[in-house]
Amino acid sequence: MKTTTTTRGEGSIAVGGGIRLHYHTWEVVEPRAATIVVHGLSDHGGRYEKLGQTLAGSDISTFALDLRGHGLSDGRRGHAPTFASFLQDLDRFRREVLGLVDPATPVFLLGHSMGGLIALRYQEEYPGAFHGAVIVSPWLATALPVPRWKANLANVLARLLPALPFNADIRAELLSRDPAVVAAYRDDPLVHGRITPRLFVEASREMGLTFQRSDRITAPLLFQLAGSDGIVDTTRSLSFARTLRVSDVVIKVYPDFYHEVLNEKADEQWADLRGWLRERLH
């Protein structure tokens, strides 16, 4: 990978409900493409430094949003009034990025975990908005089934106390085999570890909608899945990817990788990502 001068920056945008969303940028002087990143539950865009620097080496600028209720963005931690608000926020951010790059620049979408769910649902509701999308360890089902009593309780609380915070029970040691990544996650003050009943119920419903409306997706897709994922169900993601009607779908499964595929000590996932992007820029 060649060395490219990268300008690291930040910004913010206003969205519905008086919320301001923070975002992070890794820009190159003359980008061949741009990538918009959507992170997962409890996470934030600032943790995508390695991705931003890596894609810069391929002359691709990266723009990572802090979702509402996450990172440096406004909003109750781990909460959203509706899942649709995430899609609307992403669309607003996409339009922001379009104003920051040359109009002819191809723009890709990359979503990880809950961000993968958001990215898939976005493409179903806003087809054709991106040149292609990379879906990393999407949250289409949890690795361990949610007990029925817990799901029932969440449904009740979503109506009575929708923004009541609960522990999201994301075990840091299941994110990556790299101890440095695990330690940094645990020490990160912007990682909040929460989810509310409303978001849990909304996300669960959206997982079903993702399958029901999959025929709306038209853009090329790259799935990067962890073969040893203890957080989301890789089998469910494989089932979804294999039944898509899109002609251009590439599926990569990394047998020993944990949930954060892009935070594993390896090179193959980066070679696959850069190669997939490069092939779709010709």
C-alpha cells in the first residue's frame, strides 16, 4: 500500500429533533472514491482510524458518522425514537458528503454490526443512492437467541419506558483477538455500552424487514463476515447474502475472525476490501 497524505478532520450536521451529529473525516487530495462509514451499537466513528488511513492508501476518502445517541453526537445514549431516524440521519449525512467531494466521485457505504443493519435497510428504502456497499458482520440476529421473556419485557417497556437504559451486554473480548483492540475499547470513554427498549424492539423488527425487502437492493455488495463471531449470528448473515437477487454480491468469511473483522491482526480482509473497491472503480 502506498503512502498518501491524509487530512484528518471533523464536522457536524443538524438533523431532526434539534439533534446535531458529529462526524470524522480522512480525506485525500484527489480521491478516486469516497466511503461513508456507519458504526455499530455503543461504538463511534472515531474508532475507524485504521480504515480511514488504509483506504487513503488507495486514494479513497473516508467519512464516519457518530450515530445519534453515540460518540460525540447528541441524543440519549443507545436510543433512537425510531429506527427510521437512523436512515434519515444517514441520508442527511450522505448529502453532506456529496457536498464535500467532487460531484463525479463514486460514493460507497460501509456498515458494521448495527451499522450493517442500517446500511442494508437504507439501501432498501433509498435504492441506488450508493455506488456499492460493504457489509461487515451485520446485526441480523444475535449469536445467542434472546430469551422470550426478555423480548416480551422489552416490548412492554418500549411502550411504557422507551428510553430506559439497559446494559447492551457487549463483551469486549468477543470483538477482536487482538488484546490491544479489546483494551482500547474498554478504556474508550465514548463507548457507552447501552441500549434502550425502544431501540431493541425497533432493531428486532428491522431485521425481519431486511429479509422481506431484500429485492429492493440494487447496488453491488461485499459481505465481510467473521467465522467465529460471538456477538452476531454469521449463519443468518450468510443466509441473507446468498438469497439476494443482486447480480454482484461477493461473500468473504474469515474462519477464525471475531466480530470486528477490520480490527483483527491480519491482512487478507484489507486486501479483499481494497480489491473489491478497486474493481468497481474501473
